[in-house]
Amino acid sequence: MLNLLSATLVFMYVIFIVATFLLAIIHNFRDQWIPFAYASIVLAIASPLVAFLFINGKPTNTNGFMYVFKQILAINLNAFIIVLLHLYLLFSLGLFLKDNVGKKLSVYFHTWINHIRTRTYVRKDRNKENT
């Protein structure tokens, strides 16, 4: 079970890095958020390498995630930088997704809310019709 969990987390991490990298390239070609796009491209390549090199020195009885956070509690600057790199990538991925998908999701969300409001079981004036 633990091997499946760790394989799933590695797969999700790879998807996160690849998605950030691809969306940064797309924004670079669209001439949107150019400084963020360049920084995201560089950090999407550098942050897994830096994290791998840092985690390489961990003891064998701990996993990499716990090792990084134990090192943060021990005030290790390298671990703090690794977490900041990944937080920046998460922020840039959210920013890029908001620009690409945000308007469409907003339209679908408001359409769904209006559809729910027009139903009789949700309408506020339902009690007036029954009396």
C-alpha cells in the first residue's frame, strides 16, 4: 500500500511540474506574463533537481517530504528555499490556470447557479404558490 501511495505522489509531482512548464511555455508564446513565464520555466526545471540533491542526503528511515519539513524546523535555509520554489510554482500554475480556464469556469459556474435558482424546489416563492 505504501509503495502505491509513493508512486501516486511521484506521478502527481511529475504532472504538476510538467503542467507548470507547459503552461509557462504557452504564456510565453502568447506574450502574457513574460517575467512569470520565464521564471516558471527555469524553476520548473531547477526545483526538482535542487530538491533531489537536497533529499539525497537524508537518512534511510525517513521519506523526502518529512525530511524537508524536519530540516525546516531545524532552520535549514536550503529546505526553506526548496519549499519556496515549490510554492512559487504552485502560485504560477494557479495564475496561469486562472488566465486560461478561469473565464470558462466562471461562465459554467454562473450558468449552473442560475439553473439551480430556477428550479421549483429551490425557489423562494414556492410557498406562495402552494397556498
